[in-house]
Amino acid sequence: MSTPSVGSRFRKSVPAAVAAVAVACALAACSSDEDNTPASEEAQSSLGAVVTSVREQAEGAVSSVQSVASSAAEQAGEAIDQAKLSAFVGTFRTAYPNLAADRETQSIEKIVTDTCPMIENGSPQQDINATVQELATNGSVVPTDDQAARIAQLVQVACP
């Protein structure tokens, strides 16, 4: 018998917790400020307990996800984070449409994958910018020195 994954447990517990909060909120909404009967106090107490339970479940799920992510990061070693790489590609396409036009995603990712080792090894900024300028060139469209420097800053954020 296999153990359910963290994501599977998280997907099952969050909707249940949200539903419980919705029910408790509905119960609390049925009482007015003028109605301080034991029933409305009970509803408010129930709401507090549900909120606490949801918070504890969320914290537990976050802790589990962080643990899994930490383990995966250790296993991945120095690999570039795919989310950061995707963010770089999206930013590059938006900020430099003429440099991104008709380019494959892998071609844009190469700007990061080829430049990060230079950054990690402490290469001079001038060399890094020159490499970025070369890799960002799209046919006859060459980034300016200023554009290459800004792209190099984006690359640095995407590096591990």
C-alpha cells in the first residue's frame, strides 16, 4: 500500500477546510450583533475553532511541501530552478519582443544556462554582459550594451 503524496493530501484537506469555514461563517452570519445568545456565541466559538484548524492544516501542508522541496533541491544539486527559468523566459519575451520574436523557448533559456556558470565563477561583469549580448542576439537584432546589462541582471536572478 502506497502513501499518498503531500500534494494529494493537501488537495483533499484544503477543500474540506474551506467548506468548514464557509459553514461556520454562514452560522455566524445568521446571528446579528444584537443577538448575543448562547447559540451565536457557540457559532462564533465554532468559527474560531475552524479557523484555527484550517491554519494548522495549512501550516502542516506548507511544512510538508517545504520539506519535500528541500529534499528535491538537494537531489537536484546546482540545477537551475525551472520556475525561475520560466519566469526569465516570460520576462524576456515581454521586455524584449524584438529579441524574442520567433525564438524557441530553449534558445532563450540558453541565455540563462550558459551565463549562470560565468556568474557563479565570478567572471567579470563585462564578460558576462558580452556573453548575454551574444546569446540574446536574434538574427540581425542585437541588444544594446544597456539591454545586455539589464538582461544579465535578469539572468542573475534566475541563477541558483
